[in-house]
Amino acid sequence: MCKQTHDLTTEMKNEKSNNLHEYSTKKILQLMNEEDKSVPLAVEHALPKIEEAIELMVSAISSGHRVLYFGAGTSGRLGVLDASECPPTFGVSENLFQGVIAGGDRALRHAIENAEDSEQSGEEDVANSVEVGDIVVGIAASGHTPYVIGAMKKANKMGVRTVGITCNKDTTLSELVDVPIELVVGSEIITGSTRLKAGTAQKLTLNMLSTATMIRTGKVYKNLMVNVQATNQKLRNRSIEIIKDIAEVDEETARIVNEKANGDLKVSILVLLLNLSIEEAKLKLEKNQGNIAKALST
């Protein structure tokens, strides 16, 4: 049975902060820091479900499908943030991870609070952006946000696999999805302000979902971002350092080969490690779906 708003742990009063308005700056910071220490433990308790979600995401992406986050307010912004950081970090298409927020892009900078109240909007956004085979991730601290609930209902009707990230137990969102991730961080020092511990827990979880999925699908070799797109000087320098590290060559050799490979980091590494031509290295990568670890092991 779904809980009423006043029964949600994210909406309860935190007794430690009853007289917060009287606290010194130092005491506010100490309390916030102390409360934040509970967040990683809440995420730890949810690791089995996070792992389950990652397996779904790896399977979908390996089959040519995508991952889409749906949320409102802080939850929606966190989803958009995580999705937008995947292309520069892992060199993937902007379509692979997508963040959809209630109220559209304007809601990223401006509070459009009533946008979260429409189940129909959630259903429409899923209908307009999701395809069968994708993974839909609903993010809602309360677990009852109508926009997110509508999105999950529509995904279920389409036969799309779903994941829910919430900061309460036994919510509507958890009941609707295939994999419920429940991050029970408790009450906030400002009652109901889920941009605090709840938002931090959601961010940590999204980091895990996208990062582990990208590692599992070959976008990382050793602990290096071999799929990074060198779009600025910092990243171009990083690419050279990665080539030097993996291929064990000097900087001049790394730069010469990388230039011949038109900046393709993985091609450069294969050329140096396997003594291949540029074309041979490209072909080997293609045969292994761009996965450098597989290319090196075959």
C-alpha cells in the first residue's frame, strides 16, 4: 500500500535540526556533514538492485538500444546531468543516455513545480522518445511523483524494462518497475528538502549506473578513458598520456601515431601494441564493436 506524503521518511522532521535557525554557521556545517555520512550506507544497502539495473542496461546497450532517465525537479536535473556527461567522458552518442525532465529544458534552470503533477505528460514524453528495447529509469525521491509514475506506466504498456530510483520504501514507483532501487537516507535537516541527502544518494547511484555500464561495454580499458573524445586541449593531452601509459611509448611516438590516426585513441593504441596499420587497427576495432579489450585479446 502506498504511503501518504506525511508518512514518507523524506518528508519527516529531523529532530537534530529542530532549532536550525539558531545555529551558527559552523554548527550548520557540522550537522550537514554528519547527516551526509549516512548517504553512502544507504547506497550500499541498495547495491544488489543497482547491480541488477546495470545488467539490464548493459544488455540493452549491447543490443543497440538506449537508456533514458525520467524525473522532475532535482531528480530530473540529476538525470539530465548524468546523461549529458556520458558523451564527453566515454565518447558515446548523445542518444545513448538521455535525460528527460518534466517541463522540458526550461525546467533545468527554472522551477516549474507543477510540471511534475501530470501523469499524462510523463506518458507522452515516454511515447515520444522511447523505443522497445530501451531501458527507462524513473527518478523520484518521494517515489510518488505523478510525472514519473505516468512515464513508468507508459513504459510498462510498451513492454519496456524499467528501473526506479526512490528515497523511500514501498512506493508507487517501486511497485511499477522491474528493478526498484530504494535509497532510504532518512529525513532532511530542512524538512522535505530532497535536494540534500536524497539528491546526493541519487547522484551517487546514477554515477554507478552509467559508469559501470560504460566499463562493462568496453568504454574503459584498465582504469583509463580510452573512448574519450579529445575536443579540447586538456583532453588532447590526456589522450597522449593514455597512449603513453598503455602502449609504453614516449610522448613523441604517441603524438605521431595519434596524428596519423586522426586523433582516434583506440586505433593509436592498437597500432602501437599490435604493430598494425591504421586501416588494420580500424577493422579490428569494428569486428569487436569498438571494444579495445576484446580487440587486444583476439
